[in-house]
Amino acid sequence: MENFGILTNRSKDPDFEMTKLIAKWLEDNNKTVVLTTELLESSEDNKVNMADEALYKVMDCAIILGGDGTIIHSARKLAVHEVPIVGVNLGTVGFLAEVEKKDALNVLEKILSEEYVIENRMMLSTSIISSNGNMINAGIGLNDVVVTRGGFSRIIELSVYVNGQLIDIYYADGMIVSTPTGSTAYSLSAGGPILNPATEMMVITPICPHSLTARSIVVSGEDEVWVKVEDIRNKEDGDVLVTIDGQIGYKLNKNDKIVIKNAAHKTKLVKLKDNNFYTLLRKKIGCHLKERKPK
Amino acid sequence: MENFGILTNRSKDPDFEMTKLIAKWLEDNNKTVVLTTELLESSEDNKVNMADEALYKVMDCAIILGGDGTIIHSARKLAVHEVPIVGVNLGTVGFLAEVEKKDALNVLEKILSEEYVIENRMMLSTSIISSNGNMINAGIGLNDVVVTRGGFSRIIELSVYVNGQLIDIYYADGMIVSTPTGSTAYSLSAGGPILNPATEMMVITPICPHSLTARSIVVSGEDEVWVKVEDIRNKEDGDVLVTIDGQIGYKLNKNDKIVIKNAAHKTKLVKLKDNNFYTLLRKKIGCHLKERKPK
Amino acid sequence: MENFGILTNRSKDPDFEMTKLIAKWLEDNNKTVVLTTELLESSEDNKVNMADEALYKVMDCAIILGGDGTIIHSARKLAVHEVPIVGVNLGTVGFLAEVEKKDALNVLEKILSEEYVIENRMMLSTSIISSNGNMINAGIGLNDVVVTRGGFSRIIELSVYVNGQLIDIYYADGMIVSTPTGSTAYSLSAGGPILNPATEMMVITPICPHSLTARSIVVSGEDEVWVKVEDIRNKEDGDVLVTIDGQIGYKLNKNDKIVIKNAAHKTKLVKLKDNNFYTLLRKKIGCHLKERKPK
Amino acid sequence: MENFGILTNRSKDPDFEMTKLIAKWLEDNNKTVVLTTELLESSEDNKVNMADEALYKVMDCAIILGGDGTIIHSARKLAVHEVPIVGVNLGTVGFLAEVEKKDALNVLEKILSEEYVIENRMMLSTSIISSNGNMINAGIGLNDVVVTRGGFSRIIELSVYVNGQLIDIYYADGMIVSTPTGSTAYSLSAGGPILNPATEMMVITPICPHSLTARSIVVSGEDEVWVKVEDIRNKEDGDVLVTIDGQIGYKLNKNDKIVIKNAAHKTKLVKLKDNNFYTLLRKKIGCHLKERKPK
């Protein structure tokens, strides 16, 4: 790895202090920093600082400064170029950032010494096919594709298919199709299981379904999932929405069909050899009720 | 009971066929029908035909023709006048209608013979107090008061108090405060328990909470519950909503506090003596997996 | 309050160090200690040291040294005498103990100054009626009455009735009937809601039911619940058990009916005026995923 | 396919009526029936009639007459010989039987015409390693491996590892490790997700865990899962058990480690080309609450 990009969430590193520190350290170690802080400061985007496509192409590694949201945002842009990502966590502890702010330089040193592995994370590609046959390529996501009701409407009617076979018709608040990476995000809140992120699977989790028998269904990473808008109770505009990673959204119409499948590209996470998912899981969502431990 | 009102959901009895049949039968049995079909047909309201307040006052009993939604709608209007309700189900089988269409006249005959009991159903009164101290009386509901996110936002931050004591702060899609009657509606879909409708309790159920430890909490019917909007992620208009029975809605702002308590009035349901809630429950949501019964 | 009993779980205060300290402090404050440490040390029972009935009668207040299990154990013995209880927690933090070991004397001082309230906790009385009509009074419990399969059998068939009306027939691992106090114990693990402990209700929670539509049902404290053993798959001895508070157990036979209702007596907990249930709940089972809080 | 075995659950075909009918039909179609009814009738085993190993070896196809339990029982015996299975359902509708009794001959006709596919179902191999290093090969299962408490004990302490990495320590009633086939059985009752049975995954589902944050975890079919008995509250004999498919059981001791992994052999189900899992799922556990469908 010679050329390092740095993508900073300005709201979490307002004066580019951390960005500059890392850039300087990389240059001191004879690496090329693709995005200089000057470039960063001239950026218009005040949420996540995104270099343009040309720059992504020359990066051997992208260092993302921010939280899980920043990493997910960047992952969608970088995946097509297969640029490995190192997340430096400037927010609350996340599932995707590999390193806390204070340990950033130590970890970069390990990476320069090649003490890392690349973990491939499955992504979802999404397209929207409307009833007249028009198709929109809605982009790819690292976490999930979510179809929900909007506004004052409460219930929507959705049908879900796997490889063209009907799973069921649901009256619900919505439907989540999640990657293993996304299984610890919204799907978990809606009652879904945790999927080991090294696998390629999808979990389909209904949100507040009317039927008490509706459950999360785990399908293969090779399957193609369709979520179709069967009915909208109130005919108001914007009553049904699809969002990718909770960051990109589209309004849907009756009979729109969302086609979700394994994306051609992976998010490549740089992982230290001694980190593992289950340790992170215990730290993040485990909450042992030691005090309830019976005598 | 001498004076009977008839409140018809026009979409379920489009030509007032059933309405007229019942009105005639009542008149043939020497009862007074407060709402004539002429009055009904001149109504502007094309969803549920609502007589005005003066007419409610003279009713001894209101016959509601429609589904559970119609009964809930009518219950909110009639409760203040303490008019007993008989629901005649013109839709799919519901929890509140006492009688199916085909049995309507038989059941009315029993009612005229006084073979019934009145079941009081707890209702919720709701007010919205904004950060500047303004208060809106948002009305009463028979099922539930629901605070949810709207539009593209996903997570809202809500705090919940009981009698002024903080229960918890939730990052969630929303919060449901339900009566026993409403416990088999939205709260059940969100994972809540079933409350016997003859009791006076409230169940507070978070919708897709971030914290996996958040659970439904059942409090006394004497308690006062507050749901406060602590934060809205995206500052767009209409991001948080409160709805009563899924039928009346208001947009909320940051720091708005919803005050929910036992309403002064009850919905009075006319029940035949041989009907009971658990039989209905088994029929409505029970779904015995006989075939999974092990040998 | 003049006469104080002290009931110590010897395994948590092996040398009676804390017991003696409290006894001396009470005597220094001119109170009578009903159970002297000499009495305690002569006890045969090496789990929870229980004075005999005569002594309970003269106690104005019982100080329980141990954990929640010790308090529950003592509560069953003391309830009939209506002796107020102060739990001093010698274990991991519990729901019932009012005070941690280190604060014990401070809290006792407040109690002598009458800065407390008595909180009445509903208890359950349980009897077992066998198919030949024999009845066993199985005792009272503060937490729950649980019917479960035992040994290698997995599924049992249970019917549940409220006031003689069938709720449903369940194929399940078992059934929990819990007080509000017990709602944060086993019922919670099995998916039940939390009930405010100041109320009088019961929650009926099936354990791993076959039917996905089976849910917790909350009934009034005035209701009488029956759990009947309909069938046992494997006819081996001891295949179905009933346990009260997880501490007292009986083996059941086919057609045995467990009758559960509000007990005549309450557990009287001495509570400091500034403590409340929801604060305890947040501390005990709340586990805020601050780090999952989105930007 | 020339040589057909017939394995009959005698309790479901007491006079071998169906068994003889199928045997005759096969012989009329010039096929060899490996197990004659004479052989069956001489069997000692009065639950599921099992031919000996020699006979399994010559079968090209095994026709199982019974319910899902019979098929699971037979599957464990046949897997090592890779004999394709056709389940003829003599019980309540099941997930594994391909054909109902009345359609049996029609389906066999299709099978003779080669209108079928073979669906491979993942199985689990299980061994028990005791603290002194002894290992027992506990056999293979098609549904699940379950570690549970037995008798009057309630809570056991179990640790779960995947590929040698600790997932977590659980205080619970038990732990289920399930195949995709088993995901619609006990794991579902305990709150687990549904896994498409054509995939190779395992789902680890805790039973009534103390910690509210414990959730089902889905791992790859290549992973090796360990469940270790960390502690047993009451030291009585038989307090912890492991069962395979709910049919084979062993008592466990403290520190015993159950090693669970993808078995070397598959259960080979003969499936008609037009049957699919999701249709079956809707029929079996779906229970649409049409009547709750809002207007």
C-alpha cells in the first residue's frame, strides 16, 4: 500500500486536526496521501468529504475518519473501486471502525507492516422496477434496503419473493432486507437475528407485521429478493419509501418492485489479525445482567 | 332503550340496504330511530356518517354498521354522551363488533329483551403541551396513542414518564401507549402483551427500539403517561407525528410533551351474555399449528 | 417499630459479621432484636436461617440479609404475619433489596426516623387439584408459579383458564403465571412484559410455545387462573413439574389442575421515600446502546 | 431406482395396510421392495420399524411412512448410506414429507418417471468431550442439537464458541444449535429465524436467556460450534441434558463440551419439481389475520 486516501466526516473532525495528523504521519512514513487537507478544506460537502472518482482510482487504501455512518457512506462510493478501508472511529464505538482515535497511528503502523487481513463484506445492489417497466438503478448498500410507510399512513401491503417464488404478503410498517453487516443495525431492532458478517446471506425482517406468525427469514447470498408494493392505504404522495443504508431514499408507487441482490463488489475492510466479531458484539450489544445471575 | 341511532360506514353499506333494514325492524318493534336514512344520505361525510351532537344526546343506544375502524371512530364521538354501542360487523371479523351482519336482527331482538350486559372500555385522553407551554386537547381514543417518526427520518429520541418519573429514554421508530382494547391492535404487532379488555391498564410498547433491553411496560389505569419528543434527527417539517387510534394525527416539534391518561368517559359496549373475550381471541389471532403437534 | 428480626442467608454472611453489626446497632438504638446471632448460629438450616413461627409473630420488622432469592424465600414465610421487610443486599444488585450492604446503617437510621413507606406486593396462592379431586395447598409465592416439563421430555400440553373460561391450549415447554414483582424475573426471559410492581395484576407467559401466535396475557389481580396438564408425551415419572418462586416444587400428573389466585396476604416492603421502580429498572435491565445512537 | 426400501412407523400404519399397498404397487411396476411386510411384522421395535444396515446398503430409495418425527428418525440412520428419501405423510401435515397418503401412488409414479430432484439437507454431527478428555460420538441429527436443564433446576450457565472464539456466556434454560431444516422446529418456538433449508448454515438460539440482549446468531455451515456446560446450579444427577433431534439424549456434567459441526453426510430428500419451501411455510406456519387487515 503506497497511496492512502483520507475521507473525513467534517462534523467529527471540524478543524481537520486528526486528518492532518494522519496525513503527516503517512508522509513521514514515505507514503503518498491522495487527499491533502487543502483538498479537503475546499470541499463543498459539509457532511462527508468525498473525493472524486479519479482520486478513488489511485488509492490503495482509504482511511475513513468518522463513525459507522461515515464508513457506510464511503463504502458505497469506494466499493466499485475495491479500495480497502480502515475506519478510524471519531464517534461512539461502532461495528465497522477498526480503531479508536487514540490508537490510530499504532494501527496504521501495523498496517504498514502488513499485519492485517482484508475482510470482504457483502453488499446489496438495488433497483426499482415500476409497473410500466421503467427501471431505476437505486445504488448499492452495505447495511440494508428498507421499504417503509411514510407520513400519517400506518400500514402498507407488501409482497416478498425469493427467486421469483412468493414468500408471503405482509401487512406491516415495512420490510428490511439486510446484509450480515446490517444485521446488527435496523433488522436487529425489528427482531431479526445476528448474522456472522463474514458470511454471504440476506435476512428479510418484517417491521411490526400484523400477522404474529411472520418471522425473519434468512436466505442465501445467491438469492434474489423482490419486495413489491401491493397496496397503499392512503393515496397521498410519498406514502411508501425505500431507503438504502438509511442514507439514500426514493418514494415508491403502488406496484413498484424493488429488486435486491448480492452486489458485484464487496466492501473490503482492513482488519487487524487479533480482532474478532464476537468480541465486538459482546462489547456493543451484550449487556450481561450479572446482578440477575441467580445464587 | 327507546331511541336508537344508526351510524353507518357508507363504504360498507353503499345503498344503505342494511341501514334501512335495521331502521325498519326497529320501527316495527315500536322503537324510535334517531337517524333516518334521509339524514344519512344528506350527510357530507363520505367515510363514516356522523350525526351531530344534538342527536347523540337523545340516543339510548347506537348501532354502528361497519368494521372495527368505524366502531372506534364512532366511540370517540359517543363516549362523552355515554351512549351504549352495538357494533354490526360489515367487514372482516373484528374485535369490537358484537354481531355479524346475518345475525343482526336476532341480536337486536335479544337486546330489546334486555339479554345483554354493558362492558365499559377504558379510553385515553390526550393533550399536547409544547415547549412554550401551549396546550392542545388532542382528543380521546379507544385503542392507542402513537408517537412515530414520519417521512425519511428513521430514528427519533423519546423519553417516557409515568406519574412524573422517568421510565427511560428511547431511540426508536416510535412509542405506543395502548388501552386494553388497543392491546390486540398495533401494540401487539410491535411485540406487546394482550391485556384483558375488562381491566383498566395501559401498556407502553416501544416500536423497533435500538436497545434490545426495551420491553413493553404495563402500568395502572390511574397512572399518567408522558411521551416527550427529545430529539429529531432531520429537522424537516413533520418528522414526528402523534396519532390517536390511527385516525387523528398531529405533527410534533422537539420538546413537545404528550400527556396521556384515563379519559373521564368510557366506551360502553353492549355485549351478549354468552360472548367472551378469550373465545374471540382464539378465533381472531390464535392459529393452532395442529400439524406441528408432535407425536 | 420496636422489635426487629434479622434473617440471614448464611452463605452470604458466613461469620454473621453483618448480622452482628446490625443487631448491635439496633440494640444501641434501644430496639429489641428478636433473633440474636446465638439463635442464628444454632440453626440447622444452612441456606436461609429461618426463625420459627412464634418469633415471626413478635417482629415489627424483618431485616433480610442476602439477595433477592433470600428475600423471596423469607417473604413466603413472613407474609401471613404481615411483617414489613427491609432487604439488605449481600449479593449482586437485586430488585427487592432496598439497601446495599455499605448503606445498611444509614438506611436503618432513616427507618427509625420513620422516613419510609410500606409498599404492598401482591402474592399468589397456589393449589393443586388432582383428577380424583384431591387438593394440595401448594403455598404462596411472591414471584411466579411455573409449570414446566422435566427430564428428557420436551413438549407438554397445557390448557389455561381465566375465571373458568378457556384462554387456550398450548403445546409448549411450560407456562408462567407471574405477579408484577415476578414480571422482571423468569417471565421477562420468556418474552413477557414488565408490570409496575405497585399494581395487582397477573401475567400469563407461555415458554417456547409451538404456536407463533401465543403471547403474554395480562389479567386482573382479581382473576383466578387455572393451568391444567392436558397431556404428557412420555409417561415417565416427573415429566411435568410446578414450581413456586423457583424454590418449591411438586411433580404433576396428567389432568392435575393448578389453581392460582391473589393471596390473602401481601409482602410488605419497607421503601425509602426517594427510591422508585423505574430508576431501578434502568439500572438493572436497561443497557443503553449509546454507541448505536445514530448521528 | 430399482430397489425400494419401505420404513414404516407402525403406530401410524398399524396393520401395514399402506405399507403393503405401496409394496405391491412397486412390485407391479417391476421394482424390488427390499423390506417386505413380513420383515416389518417380525420387527421388535414398535415405534419406527428399522431394517438393519445390510438392507440400507442395497436401497436406491427409502419410502418412509409416518410423520416428520419418523422421517427425522430414519434420516439419521440412512444418511451414512446416502439413500434418497420419500416421506409419505401418515400424520398431520409436516415439513419433510413430500406427499400425503392419498397422493402416494401418483407421486411414486412421477418418481419412477424421474420427475424429481434430490434436495440435500445439511445434518449436524455431535460429539461430547468431557473434562477428562474422553470423547463420545453422540451421532448425527437433521434438526437440532439442544442442551437444556432438566428436572427442578431452572438455570444453567453455558458458554458458546464458534471456531474456538467465545460468542458469549449465557444464563438460560438452554441452547439450540439448529440446521436450516430444524429452524422451523424448536428454534422457531424459542424465537429463532427461519433459514431456507437449501442453504448450509446453523442458527444458535438461546432458550429463555436471562440477558435480554441475547439473540439468535446465524453462522456458516463451515463453522464449528461448541456449547460448554459452565455451571449447574443444583448438583443433582441429570441436571443438564443434550438431545439430538429431540430423539436421542445424554446426561451432561459440568465442563462437558458439545462439539457440533456440519456432518459428512446429507439427508437426500426426493422432491417433486413443482414443490417449494415457501408455499409449505405459508401453509404450515403462516396464519394470515385477514380479519385484522385494516380498511
